[in-house]
Amino acid sequence: MATTAKQAKTEEKNGAENADEQADKEQQEAIEQIDEVQNEIDRLNEQASEEILKVEQKYNKLRQPFFQKRSDLIAKIPNFWVTAFVNHPQVSALLNEEDEEALQFLTKVEVQEFEDIKSGYKINFYFDQNQYFSNDVISKEFHLNDTGEPSSKSTPINWLDGKDLTKKANSPAKGGRKRSPEEQESFFCWFSDHGDAGADELGEVIKDDIWPNPLQYYLASEIDEEGGVGPGGDDELDDLDEEEEGEDFEGEDDEGEEDVEGEDDEDGEEEG
């Protein structure tokens, strides 16, 4: 009996091992098949990317006449671009007062995507004659090489004597005091900043947010005024609510005081 029981246990063990081996084999086969399917998916994704790029290239060319027409119309509106920048929440945070004064002379902004689109783009800033620099155009370019490594380069700004806003931003404040937020780094420092071209937020904001529809930011302040709520409008509404609540409390206090006075008068008469 003992021998029979031992033999049964051995067969049971061997059966379990064979089942585990079979399960492992099936799992490995499934992994290999998933890998093959994933390769097909990746191949289709690459094909889709190539076709999407061709469509983007086609429509990028079709958009150019409309961009030009829009620029011609924008040129008729004084301070269009500086207003759009000031109304944009991210860009406005980078502007100090002197930047805004210099950008009053900005007449045209232009984003040029390279013909193949994927290798980069260029942003051109066109200026009227001004007291800050002699450049008619200041540009910054962003490139991706064949390995996908980003880089950037820009036009040197020819500052006039004593007008270099980037030096003013980097110089210590008078009297050795700390610089206030109003004396922050100049917007124009961005042109010479090539430290991390792959994470240039300002370039991406101008290309992907402002350039497609700058009119919405030019009109932003007017929309706020028409809506009756300007910058910080919610705070203003909260203040009004608090004032009304305060008036209610004051009214209640006055009524309470009148009641108390009335009671005192009645008590006095009764005592008399």
C-alpha cells in the first residue's frame, strides 16, 4: 500500500510539473505573438505619422496666403502685438515696463515652420525704428537634428548706447538693494537664451498658442470690459458680496440696539 501511495504522489507531482511547463510554454508563445502584433501596430503608427506629416506640409502651404493677408490687416492696428502679448497670461508675466515700451515698436510677428515641419521653426519679430536697437528684424530659430537633439540660435540685438535692456535686468539695483519684481529679467533675454532649446516654453507658446489666433488675445481686455469682469473680477465680486453682508450685519445691530433701548424705556416707565 505504501508503495502504491508513493507512486501516486510521484505521478501527481509529475503531472503538476507538466502542467506548469505547458502553462509557461503557452505564456511564452502569447508574449511572442503580442510582440509580433505590437510590431504591426508600430509599423502602422509610423505610416500614419508619415501621412499626417504630408497633410501638415500641404496645409501649411495653403495657410501661408491667409497668414500674409492677416499680417497686412494687423499692420493697420497700432500696438496690436504688444497688446496681444500683455493680454496673454504666460507672456505678460515675462514683461517688465521697459519691455512693454520697446514692444510698442513691434509691427509684425511671423512664425515660419521649416518646409519639412519636423526639423524646426523660426520666429521673426519686425520693428519700426526705435530708441532701443537698430535691428529691423530679430529672429530666433529652433532646430531638431537627425538624432532629435534640439538647438536654437538667434539674431544678435544691436542695442543703442545705454539702451540694452538685458544689461539693465542683470545689473544690481541702485544702493545694493534687491531687485523688485518690477525689475525682473527682460523679455529680450529670451533671444540669447539657448540653454535648453527643447524646453523653450515661450517659443512654444508663441508658435502654438498666439500665432494660430492672435486676435483672441488682442481682444481679451475688451471682452473682459464688455463682460463687466476685468482682471481679478472674481475678487471684485467677492468684495461687493462682503460689503453687502457687512451692511446686513450693521442693520441687524441697529435694530437690536433699538429693541434694547425700547425695553429700557418701558422698564423705566413701569418703575416710575
